[in-house]
Amino acid sequence: MISFKRIFDFYLRSSIHVALSVYALVRMTHFMFHISADQAMANFAFFGTIVGYNFVKYDALARAQKKQMRNELKIIAVLSFFSLTAVGYYFFQLQLITQLVSVGVLVLTLLYTLPFFPNRRNARNWAGVKIYIVALCWVGVTLVLPLVNAHIDLGLDFYLKCIQRFILVFVLILIFEILDLANDDPHLQTVPQQIGVKQTKIVGLLLLIPFYFLEFLKTNFIEEQLIVNGILVLILALFLAFANEKRSKYYTSFWVESIPIFWWLMVAFF
């Protein structure tokens, strides 16, 4: 009998959980900009995340172990194939401009994974670049694509929300980098590798200040959102403060990646 732990681990390793986080942020964008439910966009982001993350995580491993792929990796490959089919289906339900922008996000993802330039490693291994590429991809998928698809004017609120969303993802990645400090290649030059864990936490906590107060500058200011964002900032600050290299893998792969989902649920509750 398959244990709950094995099912749960598969749920995390197959990128379904992180895809739910992306889905939640797309739904947050719909709420914040008063967009009626755009299921095609949300599903495109969900299945696209499964494909993108699994490609990034398992591409090299699959190519290196073609003859001895574990059963779990084979199942993940099948899931990714069906997700890719779903991506293609929902892609053709998007507006043309959204399709073009999504290709740009795809190029960023491929740049992150594949070595396009001779004698150069992929962008994932470029010193100090990884965190910015990942944050930009998340902003593109969870904020830019939904608004472009809904033909929303990209005014002041859009740019403020871009900064907020970038900060949110940046801080979440900082927590990952702290936990991965012992295993990351020193050449990656992650933030904790460059400035140390303590300074990384301080940077993350300082970034939460503009994340919160940028809300006051928006034209569609909602008081309840201040309460929700305040709770979110507190949760982020606690996860950041208690992050260390000895934490369980579930600390980030489940709990930290659940923060966007929790944010969305708080908005739905309020």
C-alpha cells in the first residue's frame, strides 16, 4: 500500500503544489483588478508551471539516466506531458497579445535552463542572476499575462503591483536560498552566499516595508487589503526569521510555497 508520505512527496516533487501557488496569485490578480473569472488564463498558468518547473528540475536528470529512470520520475514525465497538452489547449484560448507575451516568459524559462551561448552555462548557474530571473517569470505569469489577457490599462496600480509581486517572490526565494546554503554551488553567488544569512534576513525584512506601504499609493485602495497584507507580512517575516540550513525540506517546499495560497484564501475570506 502506498503511504500518505509517498503521495505527499510526489505532490511536492511533481510541482503540483508550486503550480497551485501560481494559480492562487493569478486569482489574486483577477480579484485586485476586478477581472471576471478567466479560467483559461488561470489554468494556463497552473499547467504551464508544472511543465516549466519539472523541465527545470528534471531535464538534466532525465537525459543522464535515460536507461534507469525511477518509476516516480517516469510518472512525473507523464504528468508533465499531459500538462503540456493542457498548456497547448489553453494557449489557443488566450488573446493574441497574451500569447506573444507568454512566449517571452517561455524564452526566460528556457534561458534559465538551457545553455544558449557557447562555452557558457545556463542562466540558472550565472552568478547572482537566478533569483531575479525567477522573480521576473513569476511577475510575468501571475500579473502581466492576466492583465494583458483582460485588456486592462497598465497604469500606476499595475506598476505598483509589479513591484509588490516582485518583492513577494524575491523574499520567498531568499528563504529557499537560506535553507539551500549548504548544498548550493558556491559559484551561484546566491544572496546568502554573498552577504551571509543574518544580512539576508535583514534585507528580506526591510523589503517587506515597501511591500506593505505601496498599498497606500494605489488608486483602487481597499482598507481590508491592508489587514490581509499585514497578516501576510507577519507570516513572511516569521518564516524568514526562523529559516536556517537545518530546517526540513518541507519548510520551504510545502509551507513557504503555501504562502501565496494562504494569501488568496485570506482575500476570499475577507
